[in-house]
Amino acid sequence: MDFAWEGVVAEFDGMVKYRRSQELSGVSPVEALEAEKHREDGLRALGLGVARIIWEDILRPERLRRKLLQAGVPRAR
């Protein structure tokens, strides 16, 4: 997990993780994606909300805000 709040985690991933997975970690892109999905399923099984963030979200703050709120991140006061 890259960020965490009470009851919610956010994963920030770039596509390089999948496109270059064989070169970077010795696993195929499919294996990298499967591992990521299993990990995310484990987080959800613990009752955590999960927000998956990509670069496009960072570049569009309202989109990022919406994703975080939907995952359960509390609003700042």
C-alpha cells in the first residue's frame, strides 16, 4: 500500500509495473497483475476500502478526490 487512512488504503501504480514486469522483477505482466489482484482481494477481505490511483488521477485533482471519497477516505475539515 502506498497511502493509508483509517479503514482505507490507496495504491498508486504506474503502468510500467506491468509493461516492464519481466525485466524489473522476472514475472510476466499477467503474473504481476494476478499478484496485484490477490493482494487487493486480501486487503478488501480485511474490511479495508481500496482506492487505485493512476497518473491521470493525480493530474485531475477532482477525479482523485472523487476516487478517495468513494473508497471511504474521510473528508478534511
